[in-house]
Amino acid sequence: MARIEDNKRRSSDTDEQGVSIRPPPKKRFMTQQSSNDDQEEDTEELADIFKEPLEAFRKEAIIRQWKDYMRSANRWKKYVEQAEANNLRNEESLRLWEDSFKKLQVFLSNVIQDGMSSLGEALAMNIDKGGLDIILDEEWATNLTPTMLNAYRKKEFVDLTISKLNHLVETWINRREQIITGFDSVFENDSLKDTQQEHKQVLTHWVNGQRSLQEIKTQLKSKNFKLLMLKEEYRLLNKQLTASENNIQQAQLDLEKMENKKFVSEDVKMDIENDNKNINHGGVPVEGSVATYNNQAMSQDPLFHIQQMLNQKLHEIEMIKEDRIALKQQIARLEMDLICVPESRIYKAMMCRQLFQTRTYQKDKCNHLSDICHDLQMNVEDLSSNRRRFIRDLDYEQVSHFKDMESQLRKLDTDLTRIRGQRDALQMNLEERKASIDVGKASIAELKTVADARKERVSYLETELLRLQKKMAAKTGVKGYYELVSNSSGKEPLLAPLESELKSIEEKVQEYKDKICNALPQEEVESELKQLSQVKEIQLAATLFKEKYGLDPMLIDDEQSFELTLRDRIERETSIILEVNEKLSALQAMEKQLLSEIESVAKAYGKLEEENVKKVQELAILEDEIIKLQAERVKYSQIFTALNKSKDAHAILANALNKQIEKQLAYIKQMTEREKNLTNQVTCLDRKLAISNSIYEVYKQKNDEVKLLLDELKEKALVSKVKITELQKSIFEKIRSIEESAHARLRLEESRELLKRKMGAVSKSERPAEAKLRKEREEYRVFTAKLQFM
């Protein structure tokens, strides 16, 4: 259609050139036939007939010029609007950069304050143990935990942490300096495109999906790890129980053997004492023989040797335990000294000095960047003022141009009176144009059919695109994302309202938390939070177990029934998987067939489109040829009529038209030069925009890396604090238990010495009390044996 209109314009220009040469028809004969009145009236009518088409043609030419001028004015308005929109976008981007720098400054100050407080107030920190399960399953924890444990055992924990922090701070400073170098080129840009925002939205959707997948994977890993740990603990407890039962049985057997031996030795002693009594009554002195017999019996008795060995070992164990208690107390004091370091010593440390220097350096950098932003704002304001001046100048030029055009219109109105003699030629042109319009209508109908076919093709491609999107969503395995894609009907899922609702809910939850923390004491809140976290972990474990195995863990009574149910479920799942695989193979075969059919249809459709394009091109060529022939016909007719005009009118009209053409050509040259300048400016701005986008992406990546590093440092600090507190608690508990056991052992030794003294006193005094002393001695031995086994 555009080519048809251009051809019509060319024909109209040729008409204008040919018609402008012709004076009113038959003017020569009017001078010769002035005698007769009838002839004069005929000539006037003929002149009016020829002048009417000329006036119509002149009006059409003026209207065309007016339309061209209006189009150029609309283009300039669009360019101005685009420039204003680009300026607004640049201002918004500057505001975003300022906000981001302020947030980074606040974040760095908070991190430095947390680090300073963690050195001197590790015990008073409120530790959040709710997220430790997720943190310990991450990659950095699995890699760094062995090194941290070895460093703590070697008493090099503080030095290692200081070196790591220094290294991380240095890397962050270097990255920050690299980021700052790209600001100048970014702020020099004047426009940003809508494609960047769409790209950001797609990136955010993709990042959210990846984060959700990673969270699910970490949760699965943590739950599997917990199950394995529980299984191993259960197995170890069973082993310990069996070992303890075996030890108890052996100890019982040993006690029975020892008691039997004691009874035998006691019987022998009683017999010997009875014999001694009989001998004493007989008056024979056998004290030496009895003593020698007792010494031989004691030397041959294995219990006596065992008792001596046990006494020696107990004495050695007590000495070792006393040394161990003293060493542990010294270790605890040293650790407390390391934790509770005074503030003066902290501020004199190299780490604090380095952090203070880095803080001042970053503060100066932020101030420098704020100054740059302020300068850029001033430059933007200057640009806006210059833009207003430019708009005013453009308005002034347009007003002056419109005034010139009005003067030209007046001149053209005066010239219209000279062109009324060319009506018949224009009528012929109108008839020829009607014929060309009919041909154009036929071509328009064919173009409509082509457009309808292309619309059908577009709709088919849209449906195919929706199908592919659903397929990709199904491959991801995320049910929520698949539902969003299926309900979006080809449009991008909008999450802005959901995000706003989530933010409002989070703010309400934070308000309620603050109220509860202010109303209740902090210790109760921490205890309740610990209990709630434990309950939630147990509930999550139960729900995951129920979702995975389809059984409630509270209802499991026997392991055999649980194993049978699991085996049945596994068999069902395997059968279902086989059925699904068969269905998938069938569907894949169907999909291959459909794809082959689609490819064949697409090839046929491409061939049809190529044929349609060829036919349309042939029709356009034919129309151009017809229009050229019509133009040639009009030219010949105009030349034939122009020969009947006078030379005077021809010269006048030629001069007037030449002047108008020269003015129009000059204006056209000016407009073309402006268009070239604007196109050059647009290309330069596009290049700058591409460079700024690349720099912005680099800065964004570096900013994300810095944030990740800071998050890792915070998590590591929290984990180290928790471990230190747990180790302190365990050490204090062990020290208390050891001291209590040592105190109890001392009391037992004192009671043992008292019993020995009693036995010595009783053996000297009376014989009937020996039975009681034996019983007490047996009970004491049983008690000591139990203590040794404990």
C-alpha cells in the first residue's frame, strides 16, 4: 500500500509539473473572435471549465504540503517526549543508586558494631538457634567446620579468624574500587529501555525459583542427615546396652566367685581358730605356728593380691584425677580470660585498628560518591533547564514557520484564480485515477487474505508457545510455577500484589514480636522460642516422614509391621512407575508423530507464504507499470493542451512555481540535515546505553557477591559463638561432676578408715562382735565393687 501511495504521489507531481505549464485553453482565439457575443460566452464557459480542475489540483497540493508539515511536527513532538522520559528514568536510576549507597553504609556500620560487640560480649549475645539446622547443611559449613575445629583445639582460633576477616575486608575493598570505576560511564547515559525492566523481572522470577529449589534441597538434605544420625545413635545405644549387660553378667559371676572364695577362706580361719582355742585350753603354746599359718594363707589367697593391686590403681587414679581437675580449672580460667577481654585491650588490637581504618576509608569513599551524585543532580537540572530553552526555541521556530506557511497560502489563493482553465484535464485524470483505485482495491483484498493467513499463523505460534511454556514448567517439577504458567494464558505471572501482601504481613508479625518482647522478660521469651523451635522441628520431621512413607510416626508400634508396609508401598510405587514409563513411551511416540506432522505443515505453509509473496510482488510490479503508463498518457495529453496556451501565461506560472520549488527544496534540505543529526545522536545514545547496561550488570553482580560474603561472615560468627558457649557449658558440667565424684570418694575413704579402726578395736576387745564386723565388711566390699563397676 505504501508503494501504491508513493506511485500516486509521483503521478500527481508529474501532473502538477505538466499542468503548471499550460495557460487557459483557447486564449488565442478569444482575441480574434471578439465581434460575436455568442462566441465570447462560449469561450468564457470553456475557460471556466479549464480553470476548475486547476483550482482543485492546487488545493490538493496545498493539503499535501500541510500534511507533511504536520507529520514532521508530530515526529519532533515524539522525539521531545522520548527525551523527557529518558531524563525521568535517569533521575529515578540516580535515586536508586543513592538509596543503595545509603543502605550499604548503614549495613557496614552495623556489621562493624556487631563484630566489636561479639569480642567483648559473647556471653550476653542473644543467639538465634532456629536457623542453625539450615546453616549447617550449607557448603561453606561443610568445608570450614573441620578447619575451625582443628584451630580451636590448637588454641589458634582468634588468630585465624582475624586473618580471615582481614583477607575478606581487603577483597571487598578491591571489588568496591573496581565497581566505582564504572560509575562515570553509567551516569553519562541519558536513556534506559523497557527491555531492561523486562529482563530484570524475568531474572527475579528465575532467581526466586532457584532459591526455592535450593531451600527444598537443603531441607531434604538436613532431614536425611538427621535420620541417619538418629539411626546411628540408636545402633550405638543398642551396642552399649548389650556391652553393659555383658559387663554386668561378668561382674556378677566374678562377685559370686569371690564370695565363694571368701567363704572358704573364712571357714578355714574359723577351723584354725577353733584348733587354737583347743590347744590353748590344753596349755600348749602354738601362737607362732598359727601366725605362720595365717601368713601363708594370706600369701596364697588371690583376693589379697587383687585387693593390693586395686588399692594401688585407685591411688594412681585419684592422683591423675586431681591433676586433671587442676588442669581443667586452669583451662577454664584461661578461656574466660580470652572471652572477657577488657575494652582497652580490644581497642589496642590490630584487628580493631584495621577495622577502624577501613571504616574511615569507606566513609570517605561514600562521601565522595555522594558528592558525585550531587554534581550529577546539578547537571541533570542544568539539562532540564536547557531542554526547556530548546523547547521554547522549537515553539518559536514552529510559529514563524506557520506564519510563513500562511503567507504562502495567501499567495497560492491568488494563484488559484489563474488555474481554472484546466478542469477538463483534471477530470480525465480523475477518471484514470478511479480506474487505478479499482485496481488498488482488488490488490487490497488480496493483501487482506495474506494478512488473515498471517494472523492465523501468529495465533498458532502463540498456542504452541503456551504449550512449550507449560512443558518447561512441568519439567521443572515445581507445582506452583506450573499453576502460574497454566493460569497466565500467555502473559507473565504478576507477583507484585502477592509481594505487597507478604510485606504487610511481615510488618505486622514484626510489630507483634516487638510488643511481646517489650511485655515479657527476655529469658522467658528465649525459653519459649527454644521450645517452639524444637516443637516445629519435630512437627516438620513428622510431616516429612508422613509425606515420604504415608504413615503417622505416632502410630508405629512394631518395626516388622512398619517394614511390611514400606515394602508394600515400594512394590506399589514400582508398579506405578512401570505404568507411567509405558505411558511416557507411548506419549513420546505420539509427540514424535505430531512433531513430524507439524514440520510438514510448517514447510507447506512456508511454501504457500513464499508463493503469496511472489504473487503480491508481481501485482505491485503490474500496478507500477499501469501507473507509469497512465502518467505517460497524462503527460502526452498535457503536452497536447499546453501547445494551445500562450507564452506569457506560461512564463508567469513557470516563474511562480520555480520560486515555490526552490523554497520547498531549501526547507527539505534543512529538514533532512536535522534528521541526520538526530539519527546520529540516537545512535550515540544507544551505544552509551549498551555500555551503561553492561557496567550496571557488572556492578550488580559484584554487589551480590559482597552481600553473600557479608552473610557468610555473619553466619560463621554466630556458629562460632554458639560452639564456644556449648563448650563452656560442657566443661563446667564436667568439672562439677568430677569434683562431686572426688568429694564422694574422699568421704568413702574416710568411712573406710573408720571401719578399719573399728575392726582393730573390736578384734582387741571382744570376740562375739566379730560376726557383726564381718557383715559390715562384706557390705563395704560389695559397695566398693559396685562403685568400681560404676
